[in-house]
Amino acid sequence: MNTIICGLQWGDEGKGKIVDYLTETADVVARGQGGNNAGHTVIANDTKYILHLIPSGILWEGKSCIIGNGVVMDPVGLCKEISNLEEAGIPVDENKLLISDRAHVVLPYHRELDAAREAALGKNKIGTTKRGIGPTYADKANRIGLRLADMLDEATARELIEIRLNEANSTLEKHDLPTFTVDQVWQEVSPAIERLRPHITNVIPALHSAWKAGKTILFEGAQGSFLDVDFGTYPFVTSSNTTSGGACTGSGLPPTAIERVVGVCKAYTTRVGSGPFITENDDISAYFHARGMEFGATTGRPRRCGWLDMVLIRYACMVNGVTDLAVTILDGLDERESIKVCVAYDIDGERHDFPPANRAAWDRAQPVYEEFPGWQSDTTSARSWDELPDNARAYLTRLGKLAGAPVSYIGNGPEREQTIVV
């Protein structure tokens, strides 16, 4: 069964764990958007792996991993990731990892342009990771970007880089940021391109061959639905389509190939970076941070934390076409005496069941809560629905009804076996 896994919040929902769990029955794991601004944390065999560009399926033997055309590729960052995996005993060769030759390339000047844009925004900055992701997608949309296919020929790459640097350096000079020469850019990235050359190919025939052969394809989403450039809390979003549709445009497989969409959310809500967060709560943030939890896998920044927001989840389930809900880190709430869930927003005295598009409305929105009794017992040893406390089951059942999608998977700890299938 071909499945898309997507986040239903602002990322960091624990998608890596769910992908890793479902990879056991998959043949191919594909990534279709984002860049190394995303981070998936997977704990396998008592080892913690943090992956940024490579699909989580790389940790399994006999699985094919594909990085699709919709991903923006930092070649130096990817080589570091490959080296880290190989040092940990995980082989990464062209039989295990293929990279689309249509994927756009993150180059050194993109990172500085990212910093320039944030500096120009001042107090209204987006809070990007400054990995150059937005400027690379902007170059793609403006048709001035370089794809991996362009980088395979030095003369072509140098010519295109020189054209782009004329404008990029002018922007960087205005912000007193480093400028670049063609030689600098090429010398930094060319060794990585050579290292990746055996992996770079037209991945579309490979994906279609797998589909037609009846193999199981798993699409691993990066970030979350409310960072989607169209459906998220704009402008505090990323630069790609993080919702399920992005898996198709970012890989070359059509919607008719998709049979299931698994939406992943935490049992509460977190966010990294700037932007609205209606259920943000200082008490909950302090609670998780004191336990060493909720720090970004990519940036290390402490995440903002709050109660579960079903206004967001309800909308994300609609946009993504979620067929199965996966609720992660249920055990994070084990010690809470009572638990709140936001079921609607009050905006100027009017109830809203879906998030607003108007920017100013977010500033006036107030959460409408339902409150649930906590279970105040350890759930990490539970291996089935029946082993969960009664109050935990009641909480999860209500979430499924509010979301309009059944809870099919529950994460109650970081290990693979701490996953309950309902």
C-alpha cells in the first residue's frame, strides 16, 4: 500500500519514528520536498540517528531510498550526513540511495541571502534556520536556479553560477555580508558533487517501475502542514508544499499511485521559530524543557510548547486527505493531572472551527478548550490499546472524533517497539 506520511502541525511531530516503523513493510522510501532545514530523529537499536536529507529508510537493509526533484539539495550537507551514517556502520551506496537530477542545489550564497532576508525583516523575521532553503526555492520559482543535472558539467555550472552571482553579490553587499566568486562556490561544492555523482539520476522511471511492479512506496514528509507555503500560517512558513500533494509534485508519481495518507501529530503542540501559536503555554513549555525534551533536531533551539490544537489538526486532516491518524509522545502527558484540548478559536466573539487566513485575526484569536482528566500513570510499557489507561483511551478517542480521522498509531516512547497499532 503506497502511503504518504505528513506532519499535521508545525513539524517535529515524530514523523521519523512513524516512517521508521512503517518502513518495515515498504520497499521504497521517498522524500519529495524541503531541505536540510528539516530533521528527523530516529532511535533504533539503542542508537539515536538525526537525518536531515536522507529518508529514514536508510537505516533498514534492503530498502531503496529516493530524494526527489522537489527537495532542495545542499550537496556538502548531504555528504556529511552520508559520512556520519557510514561511520555508524550504515552503508550508503547507489543501490540504497538515488537522488533526482532535477533537484535544485543549495549553494553557499543562498545561505548568506537567507541571512540578508532575515536581517531586512528585522522584528518581523520569519525565524528560518538560515540554511539557504528559501532563497533556493525562490531561485527555482524565478527560473534562475541550478539543478543537480547542471552541476555535473563544470563549464555549465560555472556559467550559471556567474550569472546568478551578479545579482546575489549586489544584495549581499547592501547588508555587509560576504560576497562570492565563481571559484569560491565551485571549490566548495565540486568535491561533494563528485562524491554524489553515482547517486544522481532520473529517479522517475525507478519510482514508476516500483509502482507498476506492485512494490510498496512510502513517502516521507518533512516539516508540517502549517509550514506549507499555501496552507500554513503564512508568512511564517517554509518555502515548499509540506502537505500530501507535495509528495506527488516532488517525486513524479501521480495522485493515482497513493492509497493512504498517515497524518502525524503530537499529543500536544510544539513550534520552532516565529509565528502565531494560539495554545502556547509557559507552564507546558517549562514542563517539557525541564525534562530535556522539545529541542529542535536541526537547530537545537528550545521548541515553543502548548496544548493540542484541534483547529489545526482538523484542517490539516482535510487538506491532506488523512486516512489514518498517528499520535506521538502520548507518554509526554503521563504526569499531567488534567489536559486541555483546543476545539475552536474565539475571534472577536465569533467561534471559528478552522484557522483564519487573515494575519491580524491570529493576533485576536483565543482558544476554546475542552478539559480532560489525566491518567497520571506510565504508558511507556503499553503494547496494545487495551493496556493503555482508561483516561488515555478516552483522550485519544475524542481526538479522532475531533480530527475526523481514526487514530491508527500511537507512539508511547522513542523506541520502535513503543508503537501501538490500533
